[in-house]
Amino acid sequence: MSLTGKKAICFYFQVHQPFRLKRYRFFDLGHDHYYYDDFTNESIMRKVAEKCYLPANEILLDQIIRNKGKFKVTFSLTGLVIKQFRLYAPEVLESFRNLADTGMVEFLAETESHSLASIRSRTEFERQVEAHKALIREHLGVEPTSFRNTELIYSDQIGSWVADMGFKSIMTEGAKHVLGWKSPNFLYCNSINPRLKVLLRNFVLSDDIAFRFSNTNWSEWPLTADKYATWINKLAAKSELVNVFLDYETFGEHNRKETGIFDFLAHMPGAILKKTPFKFMTPTEVVDYLQPVSAINIPSPISWADEERDITAWCGNELQSAALDKLYSLSEKVRMCDDAQIKKDWEYLQASDHFYYMATKFFSDGAVHAYFNPYDTPYDAFMNYMNVLSDFEIRLKRFVPDSQEVNEMSKLNNLLKEKESLIDQLSSELDSLRKNSRTKKTAKGTRTIEPSLAGNMLLLSSSGTKTAKKSKTSTTTRTRKKK
Amino acid sequence: MRVLMFGWEFPPHISGGLGTASFGLTKGMSTLEDLEVIFVVPKAWGDEDQTKVRLIGANKVPVAFKQVHYKGFKRPIEQIEISSKIVPYTDPEQYYQKINSETTGHKLVVQTNNEGTIDFSGRYDTSLMDEIYKYSVVAAVIAQENDFDIIHAHDWLAYPAGIAAMEVSGKPLVIHVHATDFDRSGGNVNPDVYQIEKMGMDAASKIITVSNLTRDIVINKYNIDPEKVETVYNAVEPVKLSGDADINKGFDDKVVTFLGRITMQKGPEYFIEAANKVLKMMPNVRFVMAGSGDMMERMMRRAAALNITDRFHFTGFLKGKDVFNMLSISDVYIMPSVSEPFGISPLEAMQSNVPVIISKQSGVSEILTHAVKTDFWDIDAMADAIYAILNYPALSKMFIKNGKEEVVRLKWDNSARHVRDIYYRVIWQNKN
């Protein structure tokens, strides 16, 4: 393939925090409808805001202003993290708004709650993406045109759905097992709908920052911005596009401030602009700037997680499948329900993190894998989540009963009506009897009553007892005639 | 290498974890070619499985001479005749009966019978202290008559025997702590037992504990140098599930089982309270407390007070096949022990395809991944776990599948190899 001489580099940062669940016991079912561990959520958010979001945003804003339009970055903020900003750290949202106002920052669309809807339900997926777009529009004042899926989960089919929704490009992992001999350093397109361009993560350059930066045993330690720029420059001869996709918490949280990560971040734009022919671009700009070299075939879903780069971290065991099945079995009913609290809980329960905590594949290497994992074991995570989901289901049923239940309810209602009419009938009989007996008392007439009716009267009316006893002895059939 | 090993019981005459563990270990050792084990128990019944080890019963050893070179006990040998009423460690059934029948203390004297051997009951009972000392006398005789490189004594009952053998032979002593009196007594430590335990630990060249939990107790409560104490985890004998259990469940309800001595150490009251919480939320479940012990009556009264007796069942002490039958109809196995040095029984439950809930205060929780672990006092967590396993089939399936894989890897051969390494180190140390 011929090189056009155009070169682009794309930095994209993922920002996400889930609403972690509190310890929810089964005996809370039906009583307690608040599921979140506010203390943990707030303290984690405050900590990460102080250590990462605020200082990193400040540096980026400074670099954008300094480099006068030559430095651009891309963010993806999940709906959940935006909601947490609003609750616990509004100043962070403000600083993102400032970044958005420079016009040098692109914000991507994704599912509102960082969910796994893309591997379960297309309708739910599309609904969540639309919800997220609206949220970004509302809080950041921009319209997303490119897409990233939860944990960069991607397959040809997911890509085609995203294309149908009108997005221009999508990010995913440059996984070795799907690329083979191909290089991630070019622009590709979806194999079903070529209008959607696919940007592949260069995992070597990305992980250099994310995982190896503070590893003092690494042969390349310490990593400086200049060194990093020379590596990128080496790629220039054989690439058009370099994609560095990172969790934003890489700066200040996974790599502490003391490791020099913020200095690296501050010097990186200048070094790349000076030492390499690459231009900073956002995904939407890349799509207009570069031509795709070919379509990329990814029939089964990949992600950026773990060595396997697949989706087994979220749906690799029976626990996760069971929980996902249960969750998505409720989606139809949630759609029929219009209670705001139900909708909100539904959104929070979607977060892929809940399923990640249930992963058992990390047992083998014993690695403490999950970041801020509130559970001791995957089993704990599953039990807690299922308890919460059970309560959610109970509440949901109150709003939207099962069709079967509806039938039963109407049956019971009919039965109730029948009984009621029977009671009416009997009580009217009773009244008339009572009236008669009273008149009889004064008139001293005689009449008879059916024995069963007499029994009812004994039970129902204490004042009528005497009269009933009396009437038993009488012989007339007036009541019957009255009917 | 020849090992002279002192135990207290040997299958099939066992009453608790000690016999199971020491048998498993010796069986594992028999697979190692360079080890030869002579296992000594106070009483050999004659029907023990001796294919793997050579078993010597102390009751079969003629005590022809009484002047054994022997020192280091608080009482001279002549005073062994003094009968003692201390009941430090009892077979649950016997202990239970004993308390109920109010047996008055009976006197035992060391008597050689007409063959010149000492009679042992081979049981845990009121004359236990006498037996322990009688045992040590015979141990000295055995030590003189046999050739060996190292001595290994299981639990405090056998420590005096081990020490006696050590003093006679000059060979190094390794003691194996399966439990301490802190575990058994729930805090009311018997000073006589403590003294024997402490004496054994001080005399030994190396102390093997069955978990780090026990190791910490040995280091902190008995003031032993941490260097001297090493953990060797227990394992479990593989069993073949016959598939056709003798009993079928005659009902559709789920079954949650507690299996063990009903004593303070095992935490039965937490099980009842957790059961009560579960029963408030779901009706179709039954709880079984299988075993006996000094707290059984109290537990029955508690179940009655909570008004759950229609769903909470007591079976009494279960043995042999009944245990497996019980496990085969169980949906959850729970061990809420307050203090459990190891606890092999959850491993047996896992072998029988039963998900287990264990307390964090058990040694076995240090090695198990695929089990629910809660604090023994956390009845909320326990109840929650029971509910989850019964109601979320995926969870139960995962526990069964992964638990089985995990438990298969816990082999006595590995424990035996670890113990062998310790022997070599001790012998090497002793030479230098």
C-alpha cells in the first residue's frame, strides 16, 4: 500500500466510575430499595478527582492553549461518571466543560451506563446510546459523532449497528489475534458497512504508559516524553495513524503523581509535535483526513481487556451468564414502566463493572485484578448483585405485572365480584327478614325461615339473634314470597 | 528413614479429625519410598488397616522392666496410679453420655496383666491422664526396642510418649499440632493440658501446625519461636461416590446441613440464628444439625424458642455411611466454627458435590477459594449465603464444579512430602 504522507495521532481517554452496590442482604428484599454504597462511591470519586481528573484536566487545558490548535485529545465520559460528578465533584464536570469549550476536544458517544447491552440486546443498546448522546449534549454542549463501546468491545455486527445509528467511526483494540500480519497503525473500516471507520488501539504504545510507566524493572524505565516521541517517530515510515487509548485514571491514580506521570503528560504534546511528523487529531477528523486501507473482519467480539482481548472478563462463567440473563430478561418490562426511580436503578445496574467483579478467571493467577473492587470473591459479587436484582424485580412487578399474573388477578377480581354480589343478595335478604321479624314482633304473626339462612343470621347479627330464634318457631313463608 | 510415630487412634477406631488426619498423613507417607513409618497407638484392636504402616499397640507391648531411663514429667512414674477426673478431649458421644449418667470417678491403676502388658482403653475418658502417662512408659520401651531416625507425635495426648521416646533414644522429636486447648475449650484452657502441650512444644525440634491460624496460637499463646513452627495443611482422602445413596429425600425442600460436634468450638448457635433468618424469608427449606455434644439440649431449646422446630432437625451423632447419606441430600454444608484449627469435613462435603460455607476462623479457609467464607458471628452474612446458594442455581453449580476441582488437588501425598522435607531438615540440624 502506498503512503500518502498524511500522519495522524489520536489520544483518547476513558473516564468511568460505576455506582458500586452496598452490601445488600436477602432479608432486605422488598424492604430496602436503595442499593448504592454512597460512602464508597463518594470517597472514591473524591479521591480520583483530586489525584487524577482535576490535575490532568488542568495540564491538558494548558497544553491545548499553549499549542494553539495543534494539540487535540478525545474523551469518553460514561453517563454514570457524569452523574457522579454532579453528585460528588461538580468542579470536575466544569473542567471538562472548559475543555469542551476550546473546541480541541472531541467527546465520544457510548452506552450511558458503560453497559454490556451490545452483546445482549440491540434495542437496549440503541436506547442507551441515545440516552448518552442526550446527556453529553446537555452537560458538555457537544454532539458526539464517533463511538466507543464499553471496554472497546467490538464485532462486525456491533459495528454495523453503530453505523446504522449514523456514527462515523468507532474505536476498538488492535488485537493481535484479529489483525494477524496487519498493522494497527492504519485506518480500517467495518466489513458490513464500510461507511463506519475503525480505529485500532496500538496496545504497545498505550500499555507503555498505562502499565509499564512506573515499573522500575522495565528495561526502558524511566520513560520520558522525548523517548516516547522517538518511538513514535520510528513508526512514521510505515504508518499513517497511531492510536493511544488509555483509562484516564492512568494519570495520577494507576501511576502516582510521584512517578512523574504528570510531567510526562505535560511534555508529551510538545515532544511529539517537535520530533515526529504526526498531527494530533480526533477520531472524527481522522475519518475525514485518512482513507481506510481495508475492511477488518472481526466476527466474534473483542475488547481491550486482559491478555485474551476477549469478553470473558464479563461473561466468561456461569455466574455472569446467569446474572446477565436475569438482567436482560427484565428489559421489556422496564421499557413498559415509566417510574423514574426504576429507570435510574435499571441504568445503574447495567454497569459492566458488576459483572467484572464476578469474573473467576483471575483466581488462577491470584492477581488482584479489579480496580476498586469492593468484593472479596466473585461469589460475593454475584450474591450481592442477584439480591439487588431480585428486589428490583419485585418492585418492577408492582408497576408491570406478569401477563400470567394479570390473568390471575382478573380471575380473582371476578371471583371477588361474584362473592360481593352474593353478599349483597344475602344481606338484602337478611334486612328484609329482620324487617319482617320486627313487624311480626308487633303483629305476632308466624312464618318460617330456611335453616341455613337462620344460621347466617345468628352469625351475622347479634341484635337479630332473638328474632331469629323466634322466627325459627314460626311457620309462615313470607320471605320467599317477597323474593 | 524410619519414623517412630505416636498417635492416639487409628481407623476404623476414630472419633474425630485427629485420627483421620494422622491416618491420611501416614498413608501419604507410605507412597514415599524413603520413608518407613512405625505407628504407635495406645490400643491396637487388631482390625486396623495395616497395609500401609506397621502399627504397634501400646497394649501389646510387654513391659518387663520398669526402670526406664526417664525424666521430665511433673510426676514420677510411681504416681501414675493416681486417678484423674479431668476430661480434656472426649469422644462426643461418650462425653455426652458421661455427663448424663453422672459417672462417679473410678480408680485405675497401672497393672500389667499376666503377659506383662498394660491394658489401655484406647478411648478418651476420665482416666485419660493416666492413660497418657501409661502410654509414655510403654513408649520408652518401644523406643528402646526399635531402630528409627526421628520421632513424630500427634497432638498433646501423644506428646509425653514422644518426649519419653526422645529421652530414651536421643533422636529428634517433631510434634504435630492438630488443635490446641484454646480451640477445644473456647477460652477455658485446662492448665494441666496446657502444661503438657507447652512441654511438648518446648521439647520438640520442630512443630508442625495444620494451619497458620494454629501456628499463630502456638507462637503467641505458648510463646514459641516462630522459626520453629511450620504449617503443613491437611488434605482429604479421595472418595468414590457410589451414586446410589441409601436414602432418598422424601420431600422437595432444600436441605442445609451442619455436621459436627455440637460444642461451643463449632458454633452451632450461629447456625440456628442464621437458619431462623432464612426461614423467615423462604419456607421450602429444612435445616439439619447432625452430631451430638454438650450444647445439644441448649440448641434444641433455642430452636423451640424460635418456633422453627418443624423445619429444624436434629439427627444425633452420625457415623460412616450415614455421613455420606446426609451429605448426598444436602444442598448446603455449613461450618460456622468459632475456632477450627483445620476442618477436614468441608472438604468431604465438597467431594460429595455440596457447596460449603465456612467461617474465616477455620484453618481450611486459608486454602479454599471456592467456598463462602464469613465470620462465625456474622449470621447475616451466613444467612445471606445460604439464601443465595439455594435461590441462584448458577451459584450452586459453580461452587460444586469448581469446589470439586479444587478439592481433588488437596492430596495427602503433598502434605507427606512437605513433612518429609521437615524431617530431613530436623535431622540435619540435629547433626550439626
